[in-house]
Amino acid sequence: MNSRIQRRSYVALVSLLVLPSLAAAQVQTDPDLPHYVAGEEKLSGKIRLVGSDWMNNIVTLWGAEFEKRHPGVQIVIEGKGSSTATAALIAGRADIGTISRPLKEKELAAFEEKFGYPPTQILVGCEMLAVFVHARNPLTQLERSEVDAIFSATRKLGGGNLEQWNQLLPPAAPMAKLSIHPYGRNSLATSYGIFKSKGLNSGDFKPSVQELPGSAAIVRQIAVDTAGCGYAGIAYQAQGVRAVPLVAGGKPVTPTAENIDAYPLTQKFYLVLNVPPQEQIDPLRREFLKFVLSGDGQDLVAQDGLVPLAASSVKRERQRANIADAAE
């Protein structure tokens, strides 16, 4: 999809992706984030965003709202995978790359070989997958190896097989005598890929993992199954379930925006730009970044069922992009 008309059609199609997010509780946007205030300059032109298909939905939401506020601007989106972002920037086919992971060494090397300086990577949001259990489950924390052992047949993180709750809970726990009932998504779901990569170290799922049609369905099932355990975005937190802290750096870490750099099951989303050293970003891309890194832009991240950045992270990224206001 590489024209405005095609992108408009995509907005209609992508509603299928947006709708499940409406069932989520929606992580609250940090109230300290600045509201977006458009500059006095009337903007016109085209911004071509190329890269991650995982980010298609949120980039489409940003683009539609930005076009609404700046009618002279055309946003063109091409989402075929993060690996296409750097190549498009190098070839001059993209104004902004979209990637759902940090750039790889070979991508950085190719960019620097072409231009003599590194690309600018701006963090713009993330997905945080929680491991949910029933609200009555007293489990206080899980090691990554234990998460792997619950869901994985290959157990690449070195844990022993976990099939029974009595392997993790005290005998008096209400589900201690029950088998663990693992729930997940099918291989077409974004959360499946993230969890497989970060939770199972790219191992294989157990055949016993029951695949459900959506994150909301996983949470609903665990709420009525005291032996249930499943993964879903933290935005799907609901009554009857709770997210188990995961151990990182020797201590339990909860999936909150403040823990974006510490929580193990975090998938970060970036915008990548070609900005020569000592030069300012052009007004069009600068204004788009200001919108994305504002309370208004991060509200759309939350509405999409993802985790918006904390105000401290937004301040850091605005400074990295050299678009911070004087007060920052």
C-alpha cells in the first residue's frame, strides 16, 4: 500500500485490528505529557513511512490524525517488515523508517557505509506482554526460565518442565493440586511472535498450549479457570486476573511504562530517520515527531492497545531527536 488512496482503504481494513483493542482496559497516558500544539508554519508535502508491518495499525492512526490537523500533508505507509526500513532509507524511498525492534548491527553498518554517520532511532511506544493468572492465584513472581518451562516444549532457557501448580505454589494454594492450563494465540498473532521470541527464546510452544482467538479471550478464560495461565498485552488486564511480575536483574518487575527498559517481555517500537550530524530535522518530519511524542500521539498508542511512553521517556526521545522545547 503505497498511495494515499490505498492507505485510506487500509484504514477501513485495519479496523479489524483496531476493534480488538477496544476490548482492552487501555493503559492510561501519562498526564504529564505535553499536548500537541501545531507550529505557525503551514505544512505541505509528503511523508513516506516504510518498515514494520507490526506497526501498520499505530502508524495509520498517527497518519490519519496528523493529516486531519495538517490538511496539506500526505502520509504514505508501506508496511512489509522491519527489515525493509533501513534499505528504504538508504535508497531514498523513505522519509521515516518504522521498526519493531532495535536496528541490527548489519543494518547500522550498511547505513553508516552509505552516509558516514548512524541513523537516528526514536522510541515511540511499546507492547508489554503480561503473564496472567487467576486473581486467586498467590504466585508472587516468575523467572524467565519458569515462563519458558510453562509454555515451551524446547525450554531453551534451561528450566525443568513445569506442568503442575504444586511445582510453583505452596500446598495450601487453592490450585496447588491442579495441572497448569496454558493459554496463548496462534502463529498469526503479533503477541505470539513477541512471546515466542522473548518468552521462549525462540523455542517451540508445547502442544498443550490452548490457542484462543484473541487476547481478550485469553483473559476471560483465565478469569474463570483457577488453573489458567496465559499471555496478553498488559492493556487487557481485567477483573478476575492479575499480571505476575517477572524477575529481571534479580528482582521482580511489573509491566508498566516506567519499567520499559527493565521488563523482559517488552517489544519496543521505533521511528528511524536519516539526519546528518549538526543538522536539524526538516520542518515536516519534525512536526510529525512532535505529534507522535506528545500526549495526543501517545493517546493513540494507548487506544491501539499498546503501552504509551512515560513523560520521562518522551522527554529523552524529544531531546534525542533535537525537537525538545526550550522548557525541556
